[in-house]
Amino acid sequence: MTFIEFKKLLLDAETTIPKFTSLIKVSEKNVQSYKKKEEVPNTIAVIAACFAKMQQEGIDYKEVIGDLDLNKKSKNSGFSKKKKK
């Protein structure tokens, strides 16, 4: 999905990039970086499409996601390679 298509879905979901990233607990900087790549990852595209569809169907997706009690990952979490001494 192109970044432009992604932004259109956010409009359909009646949200913005800052609100979207805050809701799903990801870095706004990371999502903004997809603009340079002109493409968003499949997972981000799927989330945006689901939010847009839920909004269209009158489902409060913000409440649904809020109920998940997601946590923002720390900088050092994930699968990065450990540095050897």
C-alpha cells in the first residue's frame, strides 16, 4: 500500500498519524519514515484499513483498541543483535 493510500484510510477512519500511532503504541517517527519509502508495511496497512471499515460501520475502534491495554515497546526491546565484546 502506498503512503498516500494509507493517509486516505486514516481520513476515512477520522484520525491522524499522531493519533493513530498513539493508539497502536508505535513510534510516530517510524510511521512518518514510510513517507520517504512511499510504502507502508502490510501490518500498518491492515490496521488502517480495519480502522476505516470499523468507522464506516459505526464501531468505536478507539475503544476496542483501548481495551487491549497495549504497551509501548522500549527502545531496547525486540530482536536486535547483541553486540559482541
